[in-house]
Amino acid sequence: MNFAALEPRSRYITCEEREIHFMDWVPAQAGGPVVVAWHGLARTGRDMDPLAAHLCAQGWRVICPDTIGRGLSQWSRDPKAEYCLDFYSKLAKSLVDQLALDRFHWVGTSMGGAIGMVCAAGPLRGRIERLVLNDIGPQLAPAAVQRIRSYAGSPSAFDTMRELEQYFREVYKPYGHLPDKQWRLLSESSMRRLPDGRVTPHYDPAMAQQFEHHPHDYDLWPVFDSIDVPVLCLRGADSDLLLAETAEAMRDRGPRALVVTIPGCGHAPALNVPDQLELVQRFLAGH
């Protein structure tokens, strides 16, 4: 897939008095279905490029935001209050309201899926038609949370981009197969330079304070149980965040999710290979 040929628009919008960046993938033929695709905790909306390009080529409009404190979005002036699912859901509602999106689908990887659950059960109830949860559920494995906190709150810095890319290749090895070109895009679209010239992941380290100030943010069984739209849960076969028993419980509770295990991946599938892309597309299309 030639991502560049589709020419997504890079846009900025003010939500809850904070500037939010998003990529707007608009198909040649307007008026088709819309998908909001939201990235994971320490990532950016550019992670969704392969999925967005695939869906856009089939006539879907895809909105891929950078969460506050990530990528090209503004950093929070009040990290304790704003780096949490409640505020992220307010940003999401403001975004879709300003874009005049009445009905749409949601695909969320990790944290992006948690935001989707909160929105589907709360501020965007009745507007999200189908929900895809990419390696995220209403309960997280504590050991995996500690693993993520160990690197997210104190991001490494490197002298060269090649070192940063190698770091990303190691940290995100559980994503599964990514071609060299995609590793390069992932690295270049999620880096920033420090005052001393070194390069580091492009996010506000304070965003990891979510786990300190909002320790129960991801305890979402009551939220999940109240969701009343079709849910697809993708679980990386080797995921340490979404345990198999949690995914199994999701089949039997609330919206009774369709759970599909993705081989060759941990946390989280990159949504970048034909089988994964077609699976998501078929579900969103109602097949």
C-alpha cells in the first residue's frame, strides 16, 4: 500500500482548550463511513497509517488523533488532572463534535481502546456504532502495567536516530512483523530532539502519572458491561497485558465481544498486515 499516494491531511483543532493534532484520511468519494482510530499509551496517531490507508482506499474516512501530550498535540498544563481516561474522552467528544461526526466506528489500540470503551459507555453512547479493542480489555495484568511504567515515565534518549530506531525495534518487538520502511516511519513520526541535541520518543513523560494519580483508571468492567454495541477484541497471542482469561470473560459479559487471537504478536498487534486489516474491515462493515 502506498500511504503517500492517499495524501492524508495533517490538521489541528482546539479541544477543551488544548490543541490536538490529527491525521485526516479522506477518500476520493465523500459520504462514506467514518472511523476514529486511536493509538496506544506512548505512541502517536501515525501508528494507524497502515489501517487508515487500507480503509481509506475502500472509501472510509479515518481520523487518527495524537492524544494530548503525544506526537504533535499540545502537552498538558495540568498533568495530574488531564492525563487520564476521563479527560481523554472529553477531548474525543470535542473532536468529533467539531468535525460534525454523528455516527462513526472506533478502533483503539491499548489506551486508545480504553478511551473507546469509556466513550461508548458514556459521552459518545449512541454515536459509536462498532468498537474494535486492539489488545486491551476492562482489566489489565499488573505485571505488564509495571513493565510499561518502567519505560514510559523515563524515556530513553540517544545521540542518533539509528539508535532510537533500534530502541523502538526492541521495545515494540511484540507488535509483530514490521518492514524496515515502517520501522523508519514509526521512529521518525514519534521522535523529538532534546535541548542537548539527543533524540527521544515524542511524548510528555508526565503522561505516565496517570498510573499514580488515577490508579483505577483501567478498572473498566462496569464500563465494559454497559456497552451495547458490537465489540471486536483482538488479542496478541503472546500479550502480557490482556490475559487470555480476561479475553475469555469478555466473550460472556456485557456486549459479548467477538475475541480473535492474533498469532505472532504480543502487546499489541500492529494492524499492518493483510489478515489483520481485512479482519478489522469486515467487522466494521458488519460482516
